[in-house]
Amino acid sequence: MIEIIATGKIPKEYRVLIDDFIKKISPYEKMVLTLFDEVKLKSDDSNLEEKLKTETKRAIERAKGKIIFLDADAKNPNSEEFKNIIETSKNVGVTISFVIGGSYGFDHKMIQSYQKISLGRMTLLHHMATLFLCEAIYRSYKMMQNGSYNK
């Protein structure tokens, strides 16, 4: 199983596209999307540390199996490397939980022991990151099946 855990709401226009990829992935793997509300940031940012810890803790508690955080500062795998991450976990029957943070990311101390990947050096809105991640997962499964999608 693959789970995407994301902080924040996803606009319906993006949700339609994300749900379409989840449906396309379903013949290969069960995939679910779990969303958490963002903790509101005070106008003076005085609760930023608490916000990051709370959101990170929620994600870690929900995640199962192999936990991979999306982090702009992490290694950016190419399509083949990303496919290998998914294929290795699938072959040993481990759930993969991809975790996407809110607008301020994660508490980096809390995630230092987890694997991290990047979708690129730019910061993305979490709903864009979710959509791009779904596409990358679908591409990986098509590559595993020697499908033509990835060409």
C-alpha cells in the first residue's frame, strides 16, 4: 500500500486530478490520501515551533511502514531511482508513507532519522506536491510494467 499524508486542504480542482491518478494506480497498488488540518499560525509567528512539532507528530503517528518525508533540501531522485524506492518496498510487502508538510514544512529535528526526498529545489504548494507525487508514483508503476507512459 502507498499512503500520501499531507498537511492542509486540497482545492477540488486538484483533488479531481489527484483522485484520477489514485484510480490509475489502483490496478497495481492500493493508494490512499490522508489530509490533516494545518495548525493556525499566530500573527506574530510565536507558535511556529509548536505548529511544526504538532504537524510533524500527527504525520509520524499516522504513517506506516517505510516513511519518506518530502523535503526541498533532500536528494532529488530521477524517475528510475524513484521507481526503485517503490519497487523495493513493494517487493518486500512494506507500506510506503509519503509525508508532505504544510506551508512551513516540518520540525527538522523530529524527521532527521527518516528518509527524505525532494521533488525539486523549488518550494511547492502542498497540493501541487501531492499531484506531482501521484504522477511520479503512477509513472513508476508504468515503468515496472514496461508501459509506454514513461516515454
